[in-house]
Amino acid sequence: MYKAFFSLTRNPFELTPDPTCFVPTRRHNEALAALYYGVRWHKGLVVLTGEVGTGKTLVLRCLLRLLKESRDISYAYLFNSKLSEIEFLHYVMSDFGFPAASKNKSELLLELRHFLLSRGSKKQTTVLIVDEAHHLSEDLLEEIRLLSNLERTDDKLLQIVLVGQPELDETLDSPQLRQLKQRIALRAELASLDFGETSEYITRRLQIAGAPEQQDPIFNADAIAAVHLYSQGLPRLINTICENGLITAYARNSRAVTPAIVEEVARQFRLDLDLTTGEREDFGIHRETEVRQAASALGDMFLNLLKSTENSLGEAIPYADESREHEPGI
């Protein structure tokens, strides 16, 4: 919809966690390195936590891509952690490629042990990755601890990666799970981006999408400051604001996403409700002149559209332009 208008080759702020759009900020680089190092060097149990929208799933997708490129690594990826113990084992074994539906717990554990020993003898790596791990029950976390006991004298047979929200840290800190906590070899945490990282993130995403370097920036420093304010540095919200900012700018025939557009998008998504009075006043939310100018430009576009329609009366108007690229809405 707006790609040709801004001379882009793809949508720069897709909400789906696409590894090809990965922006290696310091925080995300460190998290990805910790996960990959823990798996590759058989550290056993690795934990990644972060608030909603900090980019955990994208980091995990990047890890999965790295693992797929390694022929000696086999992994099971669990994305629904609200399972019973037997459902959990059934899912893990099925993801490793074993028929598991009719087997009991003892049979599943025995088969998993043989599988891990066989791969371990060949110096191959086997990984269990659990996303949304903050939903795991204490019983299931204890089951994972017991799986971490599958080892040889010199090596861990099963590498385990737990990824979840900060509630996972709180759960692991409970006295009942102190044995599991002591087995954690590496911990990483994703936090919100600061202003510099937000600026880098937006700029890099636009570059990945093919934004011409010689043109004026689509998001200037003031617009980026507004995005950072309303998103609180959370990549998912940055994507939401920027995507809708581009759509709004395109609708107004504006070659730049202005701070006023960012503020309007934030109000539409009710992100302005998360700001304190001081943050509102410091940033100067009410740019009345800029808003009036944007409204006037939009009105002019509408009048031009009406005139164009009047001039075309009596002519055949196609129902749809089949040559125009179709893009789904948000």
C-alpha cells in the first residue's frame, strides 16, 4: 500500500518475528549469543526472560535458524507450555520424530534416554526449547529438572532453553525450585531499548526494507523521539506505531512521518494513557499548528479525489485494478 510511495521494497515494521528483519542491538546480540553459546557448548540449562514486546520470540527464531543450519543439532520446540506432564512428554517425543501417542510415561522416558545416549555417543547436540515458559507449572518445571539429569560423566545429553516473561524468574526463585535454579548455566534478559537504540532500530529496519539513503529521513529525530516515548522502547510497540505512522503519512500524501502523526497513532492505540503528566508536558503533546496543517492537507487530497471522480463520470470505472499489489491490513 505505501511501499511504492516511500520507495520501499518490503514492509519494514511487520509484527511477525522475521529473522531477516533482526536488528542486532547490543541487548539482542547478547541474548542471542548467550542462547547459542549455551546450546553449542552443552551448558545444560539456559534461561532468557524479558517483558512483553521486548523481542524474545524474534531472538528465539534467530536461534532456531542458526540451529537448522547445523547438521549435528536436533531440537524440539514447545510453544504451548500449558500442558500436563504426560502431554508435555508426548509433544517433545513427537517433535523429535517418534510416534508417542499410545505410550505411557515410563516408555516415553526410556525412549528419550536411548535417543539422547545414541546422539551423545556421536557427539551430536539435542535441544529442548520451551517458549512462554512462564506458564509452566511447578510440576512441569520439576519434570524439566529431571530431564536435565540425563547426562554422561563429561557431558549434558539434553540442552534446555527456557524463554519467558519476568514471571519465570520469580517462579525459579521459589524455594520449591531451588534445585532447578542451581542448574541454570546461563541467564539473559531483554529490556526496553533506550533512545539511541530505538533510533538505530527504526533506521536499520527502513534500510532493510530498501529505503533510499539519499532521501530525507522518513522519521526525523523528533518523530523518533515521539515513537520512543509512546512505545517505551518496546520493539513490538515501535513496530505498531511506525507501521501505522507510515499508513497515515501515505494517506495524507506526506513523505515523512511527523511527531503529530505519531501522537495520533498513539492515541488511536491508547498508548498515551500509559504516560505520566510530566512526560506529556515535557514532550509537548499538543502541536495544534502541525495537526491543523495535516488536517488541511488531508482535506485537499479528498477534494482532489472528488474532482477526479466528477471528471470521470460517464466513463467505465473498473471494479478493481488487478495489477495493483495487494497487502493485508493491520
